[in-house]
Amino acid sequence: MRPRQKQKRRMWKSLVGCGEKPTSYNRLGSAVLISAFCLLFYGGCGRDGKETLILANEGGVVGLDPHRQDEAVTVTVLANIYQGLVAFDPNLKLVPGLATGYSNPDDLTWRFQLRSGVRFHDGRPMTAEDAAYSLKRAWQDTGSVFRGMLSGIKRVSVVDPGSVEIATSRPQPTMVNILTQVAVIPMGSQPDSMPVGTGPYRFVRLLPNRGVLLERFDGYWGDAPGFRLAEFRNIHREEERASALVRGEIDFDASVSEGQRRYLEAAKGIDLLVWPCASVGVLGFNLSVRFPKNPVADHRVRRAISLAVDRERLSLEAYHGYTQPAWQTVPPAVVGYDPDLPKLARDPARARALLRQAGFADSLRLVLEMSSAAWPVGASLVPQLAEVGIALRVDTVSWEDLYRDIYSGKSNFYLMGFGFGFGDAGEMLNELHSQATGGMGCNNVSGYSNPALDLLLAEADREFDPARRQALLKRAVGIAMEDLPYVPLYVREYCYGVRQGLAWAPRSDGLVLAAEFRRKK
């Protein structure tokens, strides 16, 4: 076991390895107004002058408060507006954000040295008070999606005008990783009505279907973006996004579906970029008693569903082979993945036997809710589950509606994906911790509870030694795969469509940052 005293003497970590102004490897930014002329004549001012970058997503933002959102499209849009104390580069390497470095005087203390000369989009200088306010809000606000991840915080304080300190009640080695996702906002601000951050782009206004228009922030501390305007457009239908890209109406398709790859590969003037994805598509369940006679609350039913699925067949039918089968709830690149866990073999006979044991000798009827963009998955699952006696009805809705249904507890059987923003299985597993006010599990929408898993997660959350933490998370993954609060299906690839003439490289965290686009010379 690693000597604690040696750990306590681990002091200053300078994150500045390439100068005081690294390229925008930042997570977040904020807002003001574009010129009246450009608003009145928006189309011509942007496209004709090549000043506007138009990026299309399969959904729109569900909110503007960076501490209350964890939906994928929303997070990537807000990452252009807001920034955290630290950030990840495209390869998930920790780099400076609004802090230039940090130190650990002991295992319970994190001290961050703030970058000088940073201004918010409203012109105010960023202060240590702003940083402390933001950390406290992300930790304590009842609507914050970070409450569980930051539950180990005991105190946030201003040390001096250039530094802030976080004191934890237990060792929390992933704290610095988590803070890559926590935005710094002005003290006392209400970001859901008027986002104000420090990033390379500032908010202008919402567009139809919850799209967003951003403008370059000329007071940005880092390198200036190459485009004056960045429009994040919501084009829900995959074929419409692909056609708009070919016609030159958009510059970038952030989510090229497997069904549109061949079409775009044959199109002139389009580059396709494929990148490994740190996310897993899963079938999720609400196990609570709010649903009368809830069949998925029975572990045998969930096991039967898993045994009914042929994951290789699903990949071919739904994704044309552009996905990999998921044998556990975390992908191979994530800390906590266990290569020794057995593959999830299909066994229809065993599935039917489990359903009979659970009292469903006749056909079990289930309704699966999913985003309409994922309908090929439903089309593949319906006959597979029918073979074991499960009559499946698939309801497709917009991603925004599905997200709301899941987190409001309205949906009890759904398809969703888990993205691992800082490459650690705890991101997903901690959401399975038993509900506890202000602690781990405050985002537990499944109603799942297992005391053995709770103990493992609490132990892993305070373990600094990488090998021991890895071992604890592997055991936790094993419990989750035994209980199946989520049934893993596939690991997807990111596939992007980019108009030729633009230089851009995918990121391992899946974020699309407008400041990272440049025109090719």
C-alpha cells in the first residue's frame, strides 16, 4: 500500500507546460449580443463573409445552466461558453483552464492558483470569489448534476486574491478530473436566463428548436477563434443533417448515423472522421414501486432481456457493423473495465426459463422508450425479444423528451447512453449508489440499491492508489453486471461529417468546440 506520508508531500503541480496561453482545450465559456446589423441580416453577414461556422446536432440544448445539465448535446454547446479551473485536451490529458496549477498539501486539500487577466463576457474580471462561488454552487445547489461527484467536499474557501482551496472530508483522488466539468460563473449570476462565462465564445440567443447562436469573445484570454459566429443548429433527422451538409447549408454534422455513412462517403467535398467513443449504449430501467406490477423490477426479467439480445446481430442490423458489442457497462478504455468478465452470450432457452420463474409464462408486454434517432436499435430488438416471449412496443420521442422522461422518473424502460467524460467507471457507477441527500446516488434515476456496491464505491472514491482503485472499480462493475440495473448493448464510434476546407480533429471526450475549427490554408 502506498505510504500516506509520501502522498502528503506531493506538492505543486504546474499545469502550464506550453506557455501561459494554451490553445483552447477548455470546457466552457458565455454571452452578450451580436451587432444589430448582423442580427438583422444574419444569413448574409455570416455565410457570405465566411464568418459563421454552422454545426448541426441531433438535438437542441435542454438548458443553459452549466451546473444543472449533463445531456450530451447541451454539455458540448455549453463547453464553448464556460470553462473550469482545469480542462482536458483532445486526448484526455489534464491541461490548464482557469487555474495554471494546483497543489495537494495533504490528501484532504486541493489548492488552485488562478490565471490572471481573465474576464467574463460582461467585462468583469474573474476573481477568486467567483471561482469559490461556482464550486460551492456545483457542490450544494439542489439542482446540480455534480452534487454526488462533489459530495466529499467539506469546505471551499478563498485563500488569497489569486487562489482558492477545496477541503474534503475524505481523500478524493478524482477531484481534479471532476473539476474539468465544473464551470466558473460570475458570483450571484443566474446562468439559465443569461449565460455569462469566460470562454472563447459568448451567448447571443437561442435559435428555433433550441439551437444556439454564439459570437467570438474578443476579450478572451486564450487564442482567438477562427470564426466570428458559431451556430449550433438542431437538425433532428439524420438524413436531413447529411443532406444539409452535402448542399453546403451546414459545415459540420456532429452525429453522422451509420445509415448515412455511405451516402456521405460518396459525396464530393465532405470528409468523414471516425474516432473511438468512450460511451456505452444501455437499456435502462426504473425499478421503483411507482409503477404498479413493474416487471423490470424483477432481476430475472432483466437477466432474461439481456440473454435475449444478440449483440453482434444488433450491431449489424442497427449500425451496419459500425459498433462493437458491449459486454459490460463500461468501455475498454475506461478505468474499471474488467477484461476477465465473461461475454454476455445469447441464450433464449435460459431467458424463457427465467421469465417463467418470474411468473410470465405467457407473453410479457413491455414498452421501450427511445430517441427517434435510435429507432434501428428498436427495430432489431423487437424480433429478438419476441423469440423469448417478450412482446416489445417501441415508442420513439425526441431526445429532449426522452431525457426529461428518464430524469423525472416517468419512463421505466428506455434506451440511453453513458458517456465517460473523464475516463473513470465511477462516473456511471456512482449514479447507482443508494439515494442519499447531497451525496453519491443523488442522480440515481433507476431506484436500484445494493449495500455491497455502496461500500465498494465509497472505498474506491477515496483511494489514491491507481491499482487499488482499479481493482475496487472492477469488483463494482462485476456487481452491476450481476444485478443488471443497466443492460449494456454496444460501444459506438464517433463519426463526424466535415466540409472540406475545414481543419478539425475529434476529441476523446466527444466535445465539439468551435474554437478548435480552422480554415485550411
